[in-house]
Amino acid sequence: MRIKLAVVMVAAMTGGGLWLTAAPGWAHHAFSAEFDASQPLQLEGVVTKFELINPHAWIHIDVTDPEGEVVRWMIEGGAPNSLIRRGFTTDSLAIGTEILVNGYRAKDGSTRANGKDITFQDGRKLFVGSSGTGAPYEAPSR
């Protein structure tokens, strides 16, 4: 029994158990896999939900389209750790906060976008984008 346990432990610590540590990496994606840098957009809406979760934060906003219908958008932000270092807290985007979002539309045409920055009604601006593979580079505004 001890020998079997030792073999399992050695396999887990060497290449035999490597697949266990690599699995979370499969869920992550490059910017260019889902979003189109040639389709920038600007959305004005009201925050309905803010998720500061890994691997990317999500900002949910209600946007009123030209026909007067309310459309729910999901805006992907950077990693929570990077957003926190830029000044975000769990209270940064309270439900009901009006914001202007600059970002890039999803390739599949859904109501999802990768956010670059958000502007509050008082003019404050926060960079929410990620610097992931394929993301358009622009220095954060301060």
C-alpha cells in the first residue's frame, strides 16, 4: 500500500500529474479569440451587476438602444488583481451607476465586449482593459 501511494505521489509531482495543474489554463483565452480590435464601440448605460472574479472581471450594464429598448451588455475587464491595483474596489461600480464604456465588440456579434476604459458622470476615468494576447495596446489614462 505504501509503495502504491509513493508511486502516485511521485507521478503527481512529476510530469505524470502535470495535466492536473494545466487544466485551469485551458479556460483562459486571448483577446483576439473572442473580440475584434477593428470593431471599437462606445456604450452608455447603467450598471446592473459588477463581478470582480477570476480570470476577468465582468461589468453588466443596461443600454438603451436607438429604438428605446433596453439591452443588457456584458463588459469583460482585466484580471481582478490588476483592477484592484488601478483603484477598483468591490464598491467601485454600485448598481445604478451611470457609465460610459469604450471597448471592443465580441466577434460573434453578441452583446458582449472587452472594455478598454469607463468614464463616470463626474468625468473620472478608469482603465479596465486587459493586456492579454492580441489586445490593442494603449497606455492607461490617468
